[in-house]
Amino acid sequence: MSATDFRSLCEQVLAHLAARNLRLVTVESCTGGMICAALTDIAGSSSVIEGGLVTYSNALKSSAAGVPADTLIRYGAVSEETARAMAEGALWHAADATIAVSVTGIAGPDGGSAEKPVGTVCFGLAVFPGKAISERHVFSGDRTAVRKATVRYALEMILKA
């Protein structure tokens, strides 16, 4: 995706949120805030962006995003259950947000396993009140490619919400 196409996607997301009177909070692990940064790079985004959390550690996933410790223990940080809990927790903690997107994954080059190879990313999307979904995808490429694909996919999820 070209830089122009990526910016266009971000502008579409912002317009989508504005048209539906939604305020977004992001909660990101493997992307380190790239989703929120891409959207807030565009002037006027403050009308629909509540903010973003970068929750790299399990401790912060619990304390800042409200992920139950037993979810992290039972399913791991990279799981659909954790991604969904991250999105739901972000909505709970960000009082003015009405939609949340979350990502947690293994961008590489290390950290993968047979069950969760490098490139595995879990996504969560929660919309107030009470609707949440999660998905798991495996992206190919190096760390940069996985992170860029993750941001793009998260933005596309928001458009489908």
C-alpha cells in the first residue's frame, strides 16, 4: 500500500467515525501506538480520537486495559480472548470512547512458537454498548511488514464496525 493510499485509509476511518458520532480509543501491544499515531497524524482527528494505550507488558494489559489476570494466564497475551478483553477494558477505562480497537501479537523476529508463529496477531473490536469481536491472523514478512499489516487490518476493522 502506498503512503497516499494509507493516508486515504486513515482519512476514511476518521470520516467513518465522525459520520457515526463515534470516539475511538486504541489499545496496542505489538504496534506500539502506530494505529493511534497514524490517525492523529491527520489534522482534526481530535474530534473522533479519544486516545491510545500502549500495553506491551501483561501487567499493563491488566492495570491499564483491565484484562483479567486469569485471561492472560489461561490464554496468553497473544490470544483472541486477550485482544477482546483489551478492547472491552479500554472502553470501560476511557469514559468518552464509544469504540475500541486492540492488537496483540508476535511481530518478530523472535518469540514465535509452533502454535503461535511469528506474524500471529490477535485483534479486538468493542463498540459501546456491549458488542465485542476478536480475530486472529498470521501475517508474513519481517517485523516492519507484520506491524504495517497489523495497522492496516485494524483500520479496516474499524471501517467494518
